[in-house]
Amino acid sequence: MRIVAKIGTASITDSRGVIDQHAVAKLVDEVAALHTDGHEVIVVSSGAVAAGVAALDLAGRPTDMQTLQAVSAVGQSRLVERYNIEFARHGVVGAQLLVDSMDFVARRQYLHLRSTLERLLELRVVPIVNENDAIANDELRYGDNDRIAALIANSVNADVLALLTDMDGVFTADPRRDASAELIPLVTADDPLLAITAGGGGSGRGSGGMASKLTAARMASWSGIRAVIARAARPDVLAGAVSAERVGTTFEAHVRTLSARKLWIAFAAEIGGTVVVDDGARTALVSRPNSLLPAGVVSVGGQFEAGDVIDIADTSGDVFARGIAAASSVVADQAIGRHTRDLPEGLDELVHRDDLVVLSG
């Protein structure tokens, strides 16, 4: 089997942000065991920023992007060094791989990323992936590794995505605040839970939270991949995830599958604005793979440029689709309600059907 295992900052560092050697050793022991059994494993690891904060003895996690990027560069080398030390105990070779959003949205870069991952796996190497925080553009970066892990799983056609955290899984309520909260062991492919939002709060040392893990699980499900959210400290958690043992919350794979590019559009991009469409346009977009034409647009909100990702909402305000704008908000506003024959040359649609994802029916 092919497994992508993502571990969060709170599960791999202590309260000061120092890399927890025992936590890394446990994860590597489990990855190496799967590796020995013939499985292919990709590790997506957070923790670089927290490790950098600890190494520089800063008072807390920086809030400005420039300092965050500098701190990440300091922590990343220390993080990978620890992984290499632990993998060496098992005679396994690790490889650092830093990615950014363009590796998924630009087809040439996406193909390069995928071929590199495939070759590393052929060489029996364990890739250690992280977002390239040190040089990522503020407008382009994802901000958490959960969605990165889901996109990586999609690109290599993984069988399982394991999201390892400091929680036992997904609960009916926050168990830290509600004693009656119960663990949800299974989420089926058509369960409404795949569409809910959850609190983004976590340990404060990372950038994700349960909300980003639910998003990643939904992305995996829409890629035809089974996902598991479970506690990293649980004994043999990876083996349990691979064997389909109930080790946390399991999300079944959906029959619907999306490409990595469309997953990026649907889940992992900054939203530049919103266009509201009439009922006819909504029906056309939902019922068949149509492009969004200006004739069906009622209003334009926000300021965006051609190439930005925008939400598409109906007149009640429900966002039911998302896509890459073919024109700026200024041009889109001027084209509202106009038929194709009346549009400026070169503007045939506001969102091309190949750049559009329907989120709900």
C-alpha cells in the first residue's frame, strides 16, 4: 500500500517548541516497520517554525511573514536532521522535499513533483515533505500541512492518508470543553460531516487545527482515498490506519474524484472575491459541466484579477462553486448580464469549465 502520514507541530514538539526526539523516534519506528513490510510511505511533517522559535529562544511564534520565514529556515534543518538520525537506526534513507502552491496548480511543476516523488519511492526512500515556508509568497502559501498532505496523497494515488494529531479523532463536540463529547469512529462518503466547519484552534504552536484536518479529509475523500484522523502518540497508530483498524476517525473514500488542480481550486487557495449568479446559471453549472458566462451574473463582490480564485454564490448567498476568474473584477462588473456577442474580444466566459469546481448541488 501507499501511505501518506502527516504529523502536526503539537505532536512532534514540546510546549517550548523544541523537537521531541521520542515523538520523532516513535513515528519513524512505525514508518520503518511499514517500509520493511513492503509499503511505500511519505511523511508530511510540520514543526519547522516551532523548532526555529525554540532554537532562537524567541518569546513565541512570530506573527509577521518575514520573521516566520526566517524562523522556518532555522527550524527546517534541525527537523530534517532529527528525522535522518532516526531513520538511520533502521537503515532507511530519508529525503527532504519542500513544496509550495505552484507545485500543484502549474501543470509542469506538478508533473515534476509527482515524478520526483515516484522516483524516490522506487528508490525505497522515505520523502519528508513540508511547505516551503522560507520562500513561499504570502499570497500563494497554504498555511498548513494538512491540505498539502491531501494534495500529495492525490498526486501519488495513495491508498491511505493518516493525519496524526494530539486528539484521538473527531468528536461530537470539543472534548476539552464538553465532557459529554463522543468520538466519531466512522464518517461515510456521503456524511454531512465532510462539509461542516470546526474550530481552528489548536496548540498555538502550529497553524492548523481540526478545521484544516476536516478539510484535508474531505480532499482525500474526493480523491478516492481513505483518510484517518488519530492521535500520534497512540501505539501502532500507522499500522492500525493501514489495516483499517478503528484507531481514530476514519473517512471513507468518495466515488467522486478530483484532480490535484481542482482540489487546489476547491480547498487550498486564497479567495479573491465573489460573483453572484441567477437561478438559471446555478442550474446550468450544477447539472452539467458548463462555463460561467457573464449573462448569468447578477453582481460582483471584492477586488480580484484574472487568474484569482473566486467564489460563485446564488442569490441567497450560498457558495456552491469555486473557480479561477478569466477576467478582473472591474471587467466582470462591466460584463454583468451581457451575452457573448456583446462582450469585449477575448472574453468568452468569466470562469472556464475546466477551472470550475462545484462544491454542492
